[in-house]
Amino acid sequence: MVSSKQIFFISVLFSIFAILAALFMQYVLGHEPCKLCTYQRIPYYIIIFLGLITFFFPKIIKISFILLGLLLMAEFFVSNYHTLSTYEIIEYSGCQSAKIPSDINQLKEALMSDSLIVNCSNANLKFFGLPLSLYNTFFSLMFLIVIGFHAFKEKNQKTQSAR
């Protein structure tokens, strides 16, 4: 059986990967994040920080595991909201990003064509045809399901061993 500690550190490693991928796409590939993209990163940063604390103080793994579940719920709701905004199921006017070209001629063209601001509905970065916020929704839901099953199994084992 997979332990709470293993599930916790796998989710920390995934969070590190997600943040590194987001930063790579932003600073190397030049895809500017919108507000919701930035908000989606916050739970990942907190999970990484929580992972560092738990690494040095392993006795707090149970509290960390509970906090992980809450952070993944927050990630799920933000990424789901972002995905719904991307598909224009709900409207969120703050879901925009802008990339200012460094060349004056490119800037002039961008201003004339109104292509500086990118809305979530016109997501400038998709992977296999799906926006990245949808992948965040899937992964946070997957981790929540794993945590839920793990907690259910632990509870049943404690109940059976008490008999």
C-alpha cells in the first residue's frame, strides 16, 4: 500500500514540475500568463513550501497531508474556473494577458491589429488541443481522488484492527 508520505511527496514533485513548466513557458517560450494562470500557481508554491517544511519536520506529515488536500481543492476550483472561462461557459473579464513586443514596428502592428491582449477564450497555448488549465483541473482532481481513497483505506484498516 502506498503511504501518506509517498502520496505527499509525489504531489510535491508534481507541483515542482508544474511550476518549472509554467516558468519555462513564460520566460523561455514567451507565453505571458493571465491573472487566473498566475492564481493557479499559488497552491503549487504553497505545496512546495509545505513539502520543504515536512521534509525537515516529518512528524507533521498528517497535518501536511490534510493541508495538501485543501490546497488541491483550491487548485481544482481555480483551474476549473479558469477552464470554464477559457471555454466561455462563464465570463471573467480579468482573464487576459498581454505581451509587449520589444521592436517598435512589431508594437505598432500589434496595436493596429489589437493582438496585444489575449483572452482565455483565445488561449495562446494549448497542449494536444486542450488548454493547460484543463490539465491542472485533471491532475488536481486525480490527486484528490487518490488522497480520498487513501484516507478511506486507512480509516477502514483502523476500524478493522480495532475489532
